[in-house]
Amino acid sequence: MAITVGRDEKLMSRAILIDSDILIDHLRKEQSALDYIQQEIDDDSPLFISVISRIEILSPPFPPFFSA
């Protein structure tokens, strides 16, 4: 995948920002998330994740603050 500098308005109009919930479902092999991402890949949609989503995915889970 090539990295370009500058703005490509046509490319960015099709860009999709993938939420961390979808990424987590994909990693858990949830069929709906797998199908969604595959469909976007098949449609040649540029897929992106935010820095926040990346941190959420790579961070270890935290224990709950309150226990029931």
C-alpha cells in the first residue's frame, strides 16, 4: 500500500473509519464484523483506524472499578 502526501478528495470521500468495537469483534471472529470488513475491502474502500482505537485495542483490559 502506497502512502501519499497531500489530500485526495475522491479517496477521502470513500474513506471509512473503523470503530474499536468492530475491530474487537473482528479479532473475536464475529461473523458480522468479518463480513463488514471484507465487504469494504472488496469495495476498495480505504479503511482507517484512529489513534484512540489503536490504544483501546493494544491496551490490556482494566479491572472494573466497582464489583457487584
